[in-house]
Amino acid sequence: MSGDANHPHDSAAEAVSAAPGDHPSDQSPGVGAEGAVLEANPDPGSEGDGASEGGAVSGSREEQLESELAALRSEYESLRSQSMRIAADFDNFRKRQSRDQQDQRLQITCSTLSEILPVVDNFERARQQLDPQHEEAQGLHRSYQGLYKQLVDVFKQLGVSPMRVEGEPFDPSLHEAVLREPSDDHPEDVVIAELQRGYHLDGRVLRHALVKVSMGPGPSAPAPAGPSEGD
């Protein structure tokens, strides 16, 4: 029994030693909680600095993008202008090539037809000289007329047309004056006769006409002397 009487004192000591405020291990949770609170609530000034730095970075990025966009637009306009100039140059080149080809084709046609025109002149002279009297000569004449008509039709298809010059004013761009003579029937510088026919090719002179040009009325003849008064 004596041994059991000491147990209340031991229990009281253990209770005192186990008090929450006196045990070191009981203080550590409080410190940890306070540290957690401090970590959860950082310095407000640090939050403002981070926001301002983020805004500066965002503004710098926006300016960079705008600068790149302006550069791309400038490059686009430059390339667009260059492509338009190239297209215009190509169109002018194509038109110039087409004109050159047409001029070359016309020159070749003029050169070829100029070689054939003397043949047409001979047909004209033969036609004027033919005067068929017999049946055989008339048959030959009809054959000749058919051949001449075929030649004229070919010339028409090629755009060749003869000039009509008699009675027209003399024009050096169309006519070549071979003779000049006085004429009472025609005023000065008017074509009296056509010596060699001229031709047009699509409005262009293929060959000038050889013509005879009037010089106007010649000097008037002296009036015949009348009877004298003595007579």
C-alpha cells in the first residue's frame, strides 16, 4: 500500500511536464504556421514590380510586331510595284513584237508584189494592143482576159488596189511626174495622163504612178493683124 501512495505525485509531475506551453515540441507547430502565413502573403511591393516588368515586356513585344508588320507591308508594296512594272514592260514588248512582225510581213509582201507588177503592166499593154478579128484570135483573147482577171483578183485579195490619177491634182507622195506640158483643158499641176499605173497596198503606196502633168494654158498666140485704116 505504501508503494501505491507515491503514484499520485508521479502523475502530477507527468501532468506538469506534459503541459502544452512548456514542452518544446509543442512550440514548433506554431512557428511553422506563422512561417506558412508569411509565405502565403509575400511582400506587396514585389507584386507591383512584377506587374510593371510584365507590362514593359508586353509593350516591347507589341512594338516589335508592329515594326515587323510595317516592314512586311513596305516589302509587299515594293514587290507589287515591281511586278506591275514587269507586266507593263512585257505587254509593251509583246505589242512592239507584234508591230515589228506586221511591218516585216508587209515589207516582204511589198517586195514580192513589186516584182510581179511588171508582169501586170505587160498584161495591160497586151490587152490594149489586142484587136481580135477572127474566131481563133477571139478565143485567145478570151483566154487572156480570164487569166488577167484571175491575176487581178489575187491582187485584190492581197489588198492591192490601183490608183486613179487622171484629172487629180498632182501629189508627190502618190505621183511621179515624168512629163510636163501646157494644156488648155487642164489647169496647172493637174495630172493629164497616166503613163504607168500606181498601186496601193492596204492604204500604203506600193508603187508611185508615172504621170504627165499640166503646166496650164501655154502662151497665148498673137492676135492676127486687122486691116489697116488706109485700106
